[in-house]
Amino acid sequence: MQTRQRRSRLIDFVRVRGFASLDDLVRELGVSESTIRRDLDALEEQGTAKRTHGGVLYAGGHARLPEFDERQPAHWGAKRAIAAAAAERIHDGETVLLDGGTTTYEVARLLVGRSIQVVTNSLPVANLFASESRADLVLLGGYVSPRTGVCLGPYANELLGRLHVTTTVLSAAGITAEGLYNAHLLLAETEQAMLRAAGQVFVVADSSKFGRKSLTFVSGLDSIDLLVSDTGLSEEWRQQIAAAGVDLVVVEPAPNEPLDGDHHPHRDDRSKPSREHHT
Amino acid sequence: MQTRQRRSRLIDFVRVRGFASLDDLVRELGVSESTIRRDLDALEEQGTAKRTHGGVLYAGGHARLPEFDERQPAHWGAKRAIAAAAAERIHDGETVLLDGGTTTYEVARLLVGRSIQVVTNSLPVANLFASESRADLVLLGGYVSPRTGVCLGPYANELLGRLHVTTTVLSAAGITAEGLYNAHLLLAETEQAMLRAAGQVFVVADSSKFGRKSLTFVSGLDSIDLLVSDTGLSEEWRQQIAAAGVDLVVVEPAPNEPLDGDHHPHRDDRSKPSREHHT
DNA sequence: TGACTTATGGTCGCCTTCAACCATACTACG
DNA sequence: CGTAGTATGGTTGAAGGCGACCATAAGTCA
């Protein structure tokens, strides 16, 4: 009766590796393929593991945040290109404050491996840097919003009040001529604190955000130093932004599925995901 | 020439889901199976994805913390049993403060889905509860230690000073008659703050920790209310702990591979992973 | 002791997946 | 215009995984 032990070892094994083939498990546990199959059936029914053709996938841990699951293909290409343009403008040795949100998360992905200091209130962003020995990571504490995985509340704001960073990379739910808007009341306060802590402020927002308001006002355009968006931005908006004294970088949402109509990209570069036009 | 777009979408898709079958990808991307296969070959060579029989596994993100990868089989059975015993003693509606460490992580895993409030300084623990709507999560901020993924430093301690929790579940690197020891200087301070914030204190530590000192002294045994360990604990230690006025729960490290010599466990229960002896 | 339950390992068709090959369409280049 | 390179889709024989069935062993219960 060592079946419980074996299954326990099995799930440990799968958890550590994320995935294991039937053959791996036969070798690791020293039992027959049939037994492994029965174990997997049991564990799948129990919900701990998920079978695939040829192996098992760990299903127990790694909760996923809903916001990151729903990808809107139309915006993803833009988000990635915007993130690339923002990440290019952050240099080694800087201290970067990263907001929550999917676009800033993309920025964070591109910063992994760089020698920087990262401050963030976003749990997904923190995970990216947690095991990075090259980057120092400071996490803002407080209440964690279940939907987005960001830290909110007075504690986060208070800690921010005592920090100073080179660059803050902020997201926004909406942008109008008045300024930035966000969908969460507490988050707005935290973002205001982020603005105060920053030497310079980048805002990353795809063109669909412009002209939209959201629940709460965060800040006027005057506190922004650089705004990164995509080519979907109309000429009027570009002028309004320039009039507000904000630098604007517009990138092409190229490497994904959206429109990307008839022009010939003529790519022979391998890594650069987009071209950009600076005003 | 939309192959780069397609591959970009492919890896996005795989990243979000963690795993995707060939058929999923055919449906999602609207190209033939052959094309998908070629894409996967390319992406695998590039290192972004890992092929398995029947599908792909995302290989790019999800940095894993080294401490959680190395599983010492001899201790894992004990850790799991200890965690189960500790989790049983936490009731719905309580506020629980969870320390970092692998044993406390196991406790956290067992608490997922319960209606509790969780406070933690551990990033892996926070991830478990981040998308849990049933549990409220408060994360301590501060500098994140790259090896263990826990938040340290004055900010964490300061926030702790303003909190009060029902139960603190603490880990330890070593336990002697004098008390608890830990391997990290800053963490010791944070753990002292955790003790001050707690109504009652549980310490989870397998028997190998006893008699070992570590870098810094954390606290005397008198601040502990309950100590959970495994049957490897010698009779002398049990008496010493009892003499210090600490409740002791000893569990059998059964359901894993270690020794587990000649005694007959006689299990006919299905869910209880261990028997325990309360003093 | 005998019937029953459970755990395990082996085998046998059936189905899926794989890798390789071939045909087609499109582009680039001379 | 022809040739070469590339991207794609379809097919096919081979390999491997899958589920079901059966046999064996050990333990449980009456």
C-alpha cells in the first residue's frame, strides 16, 4: 500500500517540473506504465493534475489572474509594440517604478535580465523579477486586488511617499484632454503617489484609451513626461498632447494580427518588433 | 509573410494557457497542422516553447525560485504532514499571517479555497491567493529576497506593527532550547514583528531543525503557542518543549518516501494524510 | 478458509501524433 | 521570363500513446 506515497511523489515531481511525460514518471517512480496511467486518472479527477497526450501538466498551483487571460488580439500587437518602445527608453542602473496592467506587464517582461532596480505594486510583475539576481525588486505592500493582482491602499501609498525612482511607467484606463483616468478608486490614489515619487513619468496606453474617461481622475497631462501609444492615434490627439508639453512616441502595432493592411514592412531585421515615429 | 505575426500570436496563446495541443493551435491560428509543427520547431530551437507529444509547453516565463525546486524527499513527506496538521487548526474567518518557507507554503496550499484573511510576506504564498475570491490577501511590502521570494526590511516590519492577526504560522531554520533561529538577519526582524502581531503563534518545523542553530536568534520558545513537527523528534526534545509550556503536535511523515520502515500504517481513511499524537 | 477488494503489471487492438516527403503558390532576383 | 528560396498544406508510413481487458498478488472481512 504505497500508492498514496507514490501519488504524492508523482505530484511533487510534476509540480517541480511543470510537465512530465509518462516515461519520465515510469523511470522516476519505478512502476509500470499502467500504474502511472491509473495514478494520473485519479489525480486528474481530483483536480491536481491535467493529463495531456503523452504526459501530465501540473494544475494545482499558479493561479492565473483573469485580466491576463483575456487577450484582445486587436490590442495585443499594439501593447507589445508600445511596451518595446517604452522599455528601450529605460537604461541599466535606473530605478523603475512599474504600475499594474497588461501593457506595463509587457514592459516588465522586456526588462527582465537588465541590471535595474524595480519597484512595483503588481504581483505578476513582481513574479517576473523575483528570481532575477540582476535586478533588485521592491514590492509595495497592502491589500491585493483579486482581479488584477495589484497592491492598493494606504500602506502602498505611504511606502511610495518615502521612495524616489528614476522613471515611473504608468498605465491608464482612459485619457482625455484633462488627463489620466483609472477604473479603481484606491488605485488612483496609489498612482498619484507613484507620480510624486518619479523623476520622469512614462505613460503607456494604446490608442483605444484616448477620449475615454473612467471612474476616477488620476492626474493632468502636465505631470507626464512621455506618452507611448500606437498609430491608431488621431492627428487631433497628437496635437493636443504636443500642446500639453508631453513628448509623444507613436509605434506601429505591427507584429500581431490587427489590420496591418497593404504596406510592405520589408523586414529583414529579426528582433525589432516595430518602427516608431517620434514627434 | 505573416509567419512572424502568427508565431507571435502562437507564443502569446501558449503563454496564457501554459499548454496548448496541436489541435488547439490549428483552431486558434487557422493554419494547417504542418505549419504549426514547423512553428513549434522554430520556437523550440529559439527556446521560447517546449514541445511535448501532442502539444507545447510554455518555457519562457514563470521564473521559479530555487528553494522550491530542490525537493529533499526525506523531508517532504514530513513537511506535508506537518502542514496538514497546522492547516487543520486554522478555522474559517480567521486572519492568518503566513511566513515564507517551504513548509508554510504547504500550509498555504491547504488553505486555498477557505474563507480566511491571509497576510504574508511571501511572494509564492501570495500567488496562491491572488486570484482567490474567497480569501482576502494582504501582502507585506519591502525588498524582495531573490532566493526565497520573501519581503524583508523596515517597511515590512512597520506595516506589521500596525496589524493584528488571529494566528501566525512561522517557520524556522533551527530550534534549540533557547528558541528559534533563522538564517537571514533581516528576516529575523520581520519574524519578530510577526510574533508581536499575532494572537497565537504556530511554528512548523520538521524534526531535522531541532538542535540546530542558525545565523540569528529570533525568539524564545515562550512566545510560541503551538509547535508542529514529525515523529523524528526525540523524547528529550518533546519534554523540553513541554517544559517550556508549548503545545506540541507530532505527525507521522507517512505519505511520502522516507524510511517508513516496518510498522503497519493500517490506513483505511482516504483524506487524512497522517496520524498525529497530541501531548 | 473462501469470497471480495485493491493494487499492480502485462498485452492487444485502436487511435493520435510524428516526421518526412511532395506539390503548390508567392516573392525576389537576375 | 526563368530560377531559386520560402511558406504553406496535404499525404503517408512509422512510432508511440491510449484504453480495455486479463492475470496475479496481497490484504480484508465474514
